[in-house]
Amino acid sequence: MPEVPQEVRIEPACPSCGGALTLTAVDFDLPYFGPALLTTVRCGDCSFRHADTLLTREGEPARYTLRVEGKDDFAARVVRSQSGTIRLRELGAVLEPGAKSESFLTNAEGVLWRFRDIAEGATALAGSKRGAVRVLARLDRMIAGSEPFTLVVEDPTGNSVILSPKAVRRCLSAREATRLKRGAFVVDLSGRA
């Protein structure tokens, strides 16, 4: 159960109206992710609000691989932390963490829809649409369950996972883990330099 939040007034002014900002931070246990810190910055004068969730532990760097061969496999839970990388091998498509990376919980089908939304957006921006149309058609076949695919989730912090009895977990070497992007920031509470 979360502790009772304490509000603290912070120095920077509200980026929206220049008013006073308060920061609230609460420790809690986030299902599928573990210990976390929820921070909220609010302005007392306008509707500005910014919230973020920070995972406060790191596990062993890992890769999960799931071969999705039909609609029955679509229910597999996919937990992606801020530092998780998701790959669709057959498309050579990669969803990597960036500066504004967010954690999410979905299923294998939901991952396909995320990739489809990205491909659709890229199609709208691209000058040549032929290749993008082929990718969209292939994603549609995968979503329909008529084309199998391999879903890979890698995380240098060990906070991402594919929850399925068919998923294969493998520890990443230190070298493999350092090659992965980590997202916005990482808090190292271990005391190591």
C-alpha cells in the first residue's frame, strides 16, 4: 500500500503560467514491475501537471523470446520497462527506449498494434510508400494470426518480461546489456561507482 504523500514546494516556476509548483513523491509496489517511485509536479494556479514513475530496482539483464504461432499466443503478457527494447524479428523492427520512454503493460497483440501505429505514422511521412505498405500488410497478417512472428524483449535492467509458459528467458552478458539503450535515466542504488 502506498505511503501518505508529502508535498514539497520546488523552486522552478510553472512552465505554463509561472505559478508555484509542488512535488509529491510516493513509494509503492507496481504489479509486474516491483518497487517504484511515483512523482507528480503540480501547479497551484493552473491545470499544469506532470507525473512520472521511476522503477527503483534493477534485476539481472535478460532477453525473453516468444514464438507467436497463432491467436492463442496473443494473450501472452508483455511488460516493458523504461529501458526495455522490443523486436519483431521477421520485420527487423525495433522499439527502443528514448529520452521520454515510458513503461507499459500489454499483450503480444498489443505489441503488434504499437508497431502498426508507428509504421502507419512513418507511411504518412515517407515520400516512398511502397515499402511501408508491404510492412503494414505483413503486420495486418500477423494481427489476424495468419503469419507467425518472433517477439523479443531485452532489458539491461531486468525489469521487462514476457509472461508466457512458451517464452524463453536468457540472461544477457554484460557486453550485450551495455549495447542496449536504457531510456531516460537510471538510478543506481547499489553504491557501485
